[in-house]
Amino acid sequence: MAKIAVIGTGAVGATAAYTLITSDLAEEIVLLDINRSRAEGEALDLGDSTAFTGPVLVYAGDYPDCGNADIVIFTAGAGQRPGESRLALAERNHSILRDVLTKLAVHWRDGLLLIVTNPVDVLTYAAAKLTGLESARVLGSGTILDSARFRYALSAYAGVDARSIHAYVIGEHGDSAVPLWSRATVAGISFDDFCRQKGIASPDREAITAAIRQAAYRIIERKGATYYAIGLGIRRICEAILKDQKSVLTVSGLCEGQYGYRDTAFSLPVVVGKNGQGAALELPLDTEEESALRKSVAVLKTAQERLGL
């Protein structure tokens, strides 16, 4: 059993805490927010729910309470407005990240840091630089949600359980995300071959790619924020860490030469376990995917430069 700190108790942070309570992964969850009253309210509400789940201590705290946290989850910051790109949040949320990590460092040096706030890739890179922690210990939620959306779209199209589909999105969690169509498989065969066996046409790749990239915009336009799916994504990452599952997840982290890239952070399929990020996998890419990844990395490096990173 573990202790988890959630910094930021907006929709994403509170939902993440809820999913963690229902997962029986942690025995202690501390919530921090600049609005102390909000954190206290969420803690009281979540605490009531433990009568239906299991014994989890949930409370509002401050930075000293994070000292022995196994995982610190950073969800604080400004959310996307309707029509606003994730990268547009960079300056505002980088400032918040810097302030939080400065205060956190006084009390916390062990454990893993999971960045969720957007733009997640840029902030993951910034967090690694600001903290000086080993690269394995700083990871971002990355394209775990994009990959889930990719699998869900393929599932809906082909009529097969999304859990039976292997399909990954790499690069930026944002408008330049790169779905790896060439690597999408069902039962070990390519998705196109699966469609042929079922007697259906291959899907419209451009339409599905656009749907994956625009999913957040559609949700935010209708309900103001996205939080259920990413809340479950956070739980999945924490599960892989705390149970040392060595699961392959598309999380964001410092790139250390994969595909020839360095000095940036973006998502790749990574082996995730108790020590955080293990080996990032270099999947074979086709020509279009190589080009798309090159553009995605360029977008992220430009955003980093604007922040002076």
C-alpha cells in the first residue's frame, strides 16, 4: 500500500483521486490546492466514499505532507478553454509548475513525479530540468489517453473489444499526435488484415486521426473539461508503478536518443514499473509516420524554446 499526493483538485485531480480510491492502490491520499477550501471539500466528499470501497485515508494537506509520498501527481494549472490548444497553456502552467516544484523540493525527494497538466510533454521536460531528478522518476501522462481513443475508435469501427487491440499514439499529446497505423494489430495481425478477414473496408485513416486529435476540443466545447478518461489513465499508470507490472504505456518522458531525438520530452511506448520509466521502445515506423513524428517533435521544441527551456 502506498501514499499518493495529488497537487491540484480541479476536475482532473479530484477524478484521479476518486479512481485511486476505488482501485485499492493507496492507503493514504493527500490533496493539495491553492484553494485550500476546495481541497478540504473534495477530501471530505472522497472520504465519505471510502465506506463503500476500503480503508483509505484522504485529507487536505500542504507540502510537508508530501514528504513520504510514493507518487506525486501534478494536475494543477489552467485548463483548456473552448478552441484553445494545449500549447497555448504553456506559459501560464509552466509558471505554476515552477512555483509548486520549488515548494515541493523542500520536503520531497523520493518517489516518482507524474505530470498531467497540459501541455504535458513540455511540462514533463520542464519538471525534469527543474527538479534534477533521474529521468526515470519524472514521467507525464503523455498520449495514454490518445492511445485509448485510438483503440476505442478502431474498436467501434471493427466491432471488436478495445482491449484486444494494440494501437499506439506517439509524439505530442496535442494537435500533432501521431497514431501508428502501421503498428495497429488485432490478435497479432495488422488492423487492415483483420478488416479484410471480416469483409469490411479499411477505415478512413485521416478521419480517425483527426477525431483523435480533436477529441478534447469536442468534449470541452460541450461540457467544459475532460476528466473521466484521463482519471482512469492516471490510475492505470499508478497501478503499473505500484504493482511493478512492467506495463507498456505511452507515457511522456525525456528522450534519450530514440529515433535520434534528444533534449525534449514526448510519448513513446515505455515499460513502466516500480522505478518509473524503463526502456522506451522504438517501433518500426513507415515513411509517413517518421515525417509526422519529426513535425511533432519540432512543435514541442519550439514550445520549449519559447519558455527558455
